Amino acid sequence: MGSAVTASNALGIAVTDLTPDMAKQLGYQGQSGALVVAVAPEGPLASKVQPNDLIIQINMHEVPNTKEFEKSPDQTQARADP
């Protein structure tokens, strides 16, 4: 059973919840956030994020999962851990 993917057309990225298995595989053990799974080449974040980056905060708002990512007041200020 996989996690749902959330697309942000405004940002040109798609994210999913970070599962424990993904966290282990990608070296994000003990962390939570919205995992970037796709980036539109012409999107506003194309030069700032790449697939497998973990978005943990947007404009000082913690992002522990995709639900909080969707609720973030200003998605254009996303901070990702590469």
C-alpha cells in the first residue's frame, strides 16, 4: 500500500508523506515531512528542490506531512532538506 501523492500546481512539485521505509532508504530516519517525488522542469521551484528532497518547513510553519503541506499559508517559501 503506497502513500497518496499531492501535486502543487502553483509550485510545480508533487509530494508524498515520508514513510518509515522511505526514511530509512533515503537517510531521513527520525524525521517527518513532505517528500518531493516530482518537479516540473519549468516550475518555480525547479532550481531549488529535486526529487527525494524532504520539505520540513514552509515560512516557519512545520510540515510533518502532506496534509500540513497543503494547509501551509505560503508554499512559495518551502525549505527542503536535500
